[in-house]
Amino acid sequence: MAAAGTCGTGTRSTGSMVAAASTNNVTSFQRRGPRASGADSGCSRLVSIAGTRPSVRNGQLLVSTGLPALDQLLGGGLAVGTVLLIEEDKYNIYSPLLFKYFLAEGIVSGHALLVASAKEDPADILQKLPAPLIDDSYKKECDEDVCSHKMEPDIKMKIAWRYQLLPKMEAGPVSSSRFGHYYDISKRIPQELIETSKWHGFFLPEKISSAFNVESCSLTPGYMKLLQFIQNIIYKEGFDGSNPQKKQKNILRIGIQNLGSPLWGDDICCTENCDTSHSLTKFLYILRGLLRTSLSACIITMPTHLIQNKAVIARVTNLSDTVVGLESFIGSEKETNPLYKDYHGLIHIRQIPRLNNLIYDISDVKDLAFKLKKKLFTIESCMDVRVGL
Amino acid sequence: MFPELNNLLNTTPEGAEQGKLTLLCDAKTDGSFLVHHFLSFYLKANCKVCFVALVQSFSHYNMVGQKLGVSLTTARERGQLVVLEGLKSAVDIFFRPQEEPHPLQFLREANAGDLQPLYAFVRDALEPVDCGEAAWRCPVLLVDDLSVLLSLGVGPVAVLDFVHYCRATVCREWKGNVVALVHDSGDAEDEESDVLLNGLSHQSHLILRAEGLATGFCKDVHGQLRILWRRPLQPTTPRDRSLTYQYKIQDKSIFCCEPSSEPYSL
């Protein structure tokens, strides 16, 4: 197989690279572009980070959101250094799915993860991530990979070959260099994938000590601690380029769940004129500042339908880069509308950033609906249905 | 800069007016193309520019500037351009406490007082130097954008005070220009934003307002641009002239046309 062949020569020629990065078994299987070897490896190293690709329009580095349909709507993917804000649907049923897809994509691509939540322990969130789908062509390539390399010591699983392939998928060249995967929501992600991934968790009840000192800054203590935690990880792990010893660059995927909800200590969802009204917007501004100066991408789910002050929603939208809103049909009159009978809700792409450019890729299709099938979450245009009527 | 927009505004880089406050405003759309236009316009007009960039990083403006024919890095090295990067400074102020006062130090404070450090920064950046080695035409202050200051906890009155001070110094004293972008929140009932917008509209000489189309998204027309000339400098010219155009932003230029009266024409 051509893929396995180039991978083999790649690892042999860049021997020193493999030795230096041998602790992280994903990196030694990085697929190199044709021009990337020897002296040129410095600048190409950025392009060849697993799970990323440059944008067609402006060369901006993109990562997948975990949903190839959403990647397409956002112009190829989520740009590194930006914030994706998901406006939660009313009962918070579908937005956790997008959150999990993003994190699962990070694990499969070998990115580092930072999961922050005030409600659920990050370790539990990671356990519930969907399993990546292995399709037939995948299986064939991995099969031949095993035959040609002959380095797998555990050959005992001859019958259950699927399980033998799963740990290899994370380290395999085909999977980590692919952009965008499909996931099976009905299955959980294999434990081995979680264990080999690098993740950091921020669970608010653990981080906030009972006797907290009132900060002089107007951020709520929860946001303050979260910002310091994120900045600490970015600095220590070298995602902002501050640690020159790190030879292999990687992306940090940050996921923050239910930001702005009362569990974070913010009463912006409870009253219209609250004391900490600027806490959330300040947090977003400083977070964006952190992201712009590091190799990271962030997904935030926010219960905007609970925010009483509409002005705050407008400000939050302006301070985020990409904003996607989910509107589920549960409990609304649209549930009985024959137009939407096949779907579970609408998805609104409210904002797409113009980065390094005057224009952006915006999809022509505006009426987008989503549907949660047994295994997949799909996004379709519901215009076709209208024609039928 | 966009030559088409120069034609509509009846200006050229060589003949740019001085002592004006220009208000850029956007409603339901992104008006940042106007900021890029004025930034490249004044750099080409050989003015000394102080750019308070609060929304995006410097490299973003630089890349768009290159498409419009100016190099921000060269201008910065020459001393023609002074940039205050909001996002980068915010991280520095927040995580690495500074001893000397920083223009954006209100980020660390619980009650954001006034923008005096920011005004001091602008004044130091644009103060005309008498040594006469590289005589720039006039000082220009460009702010992108003022609505972010409201989100960061500064009151609208404090922002209006800041603009007033800048106008007094930059426009009156030094015969320069001030250009600022403000978001119009529309029906979001943002009182602070309305106070700021109304206050600035009163003081401005020229208002450029980019609006999204009332009928929604359109592939060929990105929005409508309203140009309003107010407070003419010569008392003989008629007051408050206004024009409306529809525009489409392309990769390196903008296409403007008169709004058609027929609803179905292309």
C-alpha cells in the first residue's frame, strides 16, 4: 500500500526526529509532505501537525470539529486560534453531542485536550465520547499495515481483529493524518484511545476551595481559575511556542461546557441586571487573546436561551469568532409542522469569522436542519422538503 | 483603500481633510472592511497613524492591508504606525502584572474607571515631534472598535469622555483626524451601546453606516452603505447630505452600486 510505504521511508530518513519524539508514539507515524525533509522540516512541521489542514482560501490552519458536515458549513473547519461558540438548544440534548464530537476528534487526531466543566467530571465526559467509525477501506489499509510491518507483538487476537486494530488506529498513519472522522454515537470510545491521549481536566467544584479570597478583578472566581488553568497548560506544555525544547508541535483542543450557567458562579442567566454582567464578556476577550497567541482551538457551549439580557448575547456573539446556534423542536410548535417532521431541530450558522481576509466562505444554504439517528448526527438542508410540498 | 469608496466620499489620499471625526457604524453585518479602508487610506496619505486594534491580532490587519496595498510592518518600523494590540495586551496585563501603567490596565480592575491611561498612550503616540526629520501630514487615531470597551466593563460615558479628549487634542489642537468603529446593536436593547452611538453621531463630521439588507442574506449584495455628511466645515455648504449605496465585498476591492428601486432586478 502506498500509504504504508511512504510512512516507512519517512520514519527511517528522519531518524533523529523519531528518537526525540519517541515518547509520544503518535508523532513517529506523521505523514510527511513530499517537500518536507531535512532542512525544510522546520517550517513544514507546522503544516504537518496531525489532524490539521490549511484553508483553501487563506492558508489558515484548520482543525476538524468532528462533524464533517459542520466543517463544510464553516468553510473547511475551525481555524486554529479561534473560538467556536455553540448556543445550546433549550433542553441541552443536542449541544453536548457537538461538544463530544469535537473532543473525540481531538483524541483520534492525537491532539491534547483540555476539558472544563462545572457540572460533570471531565474524566466522565471523556468516557462517554463516541467511538470512531471504521469503514471498509480503513480496515483494508490497516490490515496491510500489519502484514508489512509485522511489529505487533499481540497476535493472539486473530479472531477479534477489530479490537486489535483499534489501538493501532490512533497511532496509524492513515487515521492521524486524515481530516475529519465519523463517529458512532451508540458506542463508547475504546478505553485504550483515552489512555494514550493527553488530556487535562478542570472540574470547578474541585478547583474552587471553600475559603476563596475575593479577587480584585471583576471576573467571577470560577472564570478566573479557569483562565489561569488554561494559561498554565498553554505555557507549560509549550502551545504558545514558549518552550523551545518541544520539537513536535501539537494542537490543544479546549472544551468548556455550559459557560455562563449558574454553576459557574455567574448569575447572568438568572437576572437581567446582575453585578457580574461584564464577567463573561471579559472572560471571552481574554480567552480569545490566549488562543490567538497559541496553537489551540476552543469550543464553548453556552445556554444563551437562559440569558435574560439580550444585549449580553449580542456582545458575546461579537466577542466570539464562529457562532452556531441549535434550536430543537422539542416542545415548540415546529414539532408538529409537517415541514420538519423528519428532523429534530434547526441549526443556525450565526457568525463566521473573516480571518486574514476581507471575505469568507459562506454557504449558500440557509435552512439547515439536523437529525439525530441511532448512530449519527446529520445536518441537512430542509429546502428540498419544501419543494415536495 | 478602496478607490471606489474614495470616489463615493470624494476624497483622495493627497487631499484628505483634516480635523474631522469619522464614525463607522455597522448593524447586522460586519463593518470591519471600513476600518481596513481607512487604515490603508491614511497610511497612503502619509499620515502618522495610531491604531488601537482591540478586536483582531496585528497579523490579521497586516494581511488584509497587503491586499489593499500597504504594509503595516513596514509602516510600524518606519515609525508611521503605532499599534496597540488589545488581545495580546490583555493576556500580558492579566497574567503578568505590570509595574508601569498600561493603556488597558482597566482590565485588571473591578470597577473600570476611566480611559485616561489609554488617552495618555494616544497622546504620546501622536504628539508631533518638532525635530522635523520625517514630517508626516497629520496625526490620525483609528479605533477598532469602541463597542469592545463596553463589553470589557467601561461605561459609555467614560468612552465618550475618551473620544472627547482625543477629539480636542488630535482634531482641534493638532489638526488631525479620528476614526472609530461602533456596533449598532439594533433591537438587542443595549442601552449603553445606544448612548455611545447617539453621543458619537452628534459629534461626528462623517458617518459611514454599513447595514445588512432588510430582506436578509443575499449572495450578490452584502449590504447597504449609508454615507452621511454632517457639520460641514464651511458654513456655505448645505447641511447633512446623505447617500445610500449597496455594496459587495470582493477579495481586494469593493463594488458599489445605487440601490435599485425594483425589488426583482439583479
